[in-house]
Amino acid sequence: MPSDVNSAQVVVNRQSALSNALLTWAVWIDGQKAGTVASGASLTVEVMPGRHTITIAIPFSFRSEPFAFDVEPGARMDLVTRPSVTGRPKIWRESGSSTTRVVRLSREWSRTCTVDVEHATTEHGSAGLGLHLLDLKVEAERTLRKTYSTSSEERETFEEEVTLNIRPHTRSEIVFSWKEIRQKGAIQLAGEGLDVRFPYEAVVGLTFDQQQIDS
């Protein structure tokens, strides 16, 4: 898998064959030597997305015809090489292999805290609760914002890379279901002879469920 979505991978698979079996073949991409590959082995090279040209060279012998291909960001291109009947290496794209894609999910969310005044309870001193309820609610909200480092207009961005594997000749629908991560609790405040517990609920994060439907 590519290290990030700004790159792509080329995997060169050399099939086993008696011809030139003891020699390692040189792999050239866009005129630059990318490495060597032995018989029955493979070579993985990271490249920039876009169009590239690859050639295979047998030491002191044949060189393949240039093979051009396009690769998308975060994708993997599987190529196969082996000698032709003339001994010259040939290259083709491997069929029947899965396609790998790396996508970046990004979504804004708000870190919020909600105080449930309607379900506030008193430990003692319930008389006169209505007179102080608003002030206690404001104090509870201030305490929660400090605890969860929130402000009334704070927004954050959730980002994550997801790797998708698509089987050949398959239509895939990828469904991402977003979910808020919530924390519930109660905060206890005292004032003017009152001890009051306010239930609260805080949005502290974001996550998602992923479903792949193949047809």
C-alpha cells in the first residue's frame, strides 16, 4: 500500500522461466533505474500519480519495448514480465488482481456540552431552587466548557485514511455512516444552601462505520 494518497505503487512480478533464470533483470521507470528483480520474485516501487513508462533490461542482452501506464493517487499497479519466445522481456498488466485505493475522509464536527435543566435534582435545600436555577445552569455550562475545552462556536475536523480493496470485475458501493461519540454524566454545584446535580451530555468525538457492498 502506498505510504500516502499523494503517491502510488508499481509492483513488477517476474514470472519464473528457464530463459535467463540466473540473471537479475533491471527495471527502468521513466528513464531511471528503479531496481532489479530476480526470476520468480517481485519489485515494488513508489511513484508519483500519473503516466509512466517502464522497460525491462536483461544484462548484456535484450531490452523490452517501453510499456506506458497510468496510475491514480493511492493506487497500486501490478505488472508482469517474462521472456518472449525471442528472449526479449515482455510486459503486461496483470489481470484478475484486486485494485487498492486509499481515500481520505474529512468531516467537520462541533464539540458541544448540553446541560439538562429539566432533570436537575437537589441533594438538600430544594427550597428556593427556582430562584437560583438559571445562575447554577450558567455555572454548570461554564464548568463543562472548561472541562471539555469547548466554546460555543468551536468546530473541529475529523480526518482519517481508509484503504479500499476492490475485486476485479466487481462493482462496489462504499457506505460510510457517521457517528458522534457522546459522554454522559452529572455535575454537582452548590449555592445559597443548595446542592444541585445537573445531568449533562457532551459530544467529544466523531467516528464512522464502513460497509462495502459488492455486486
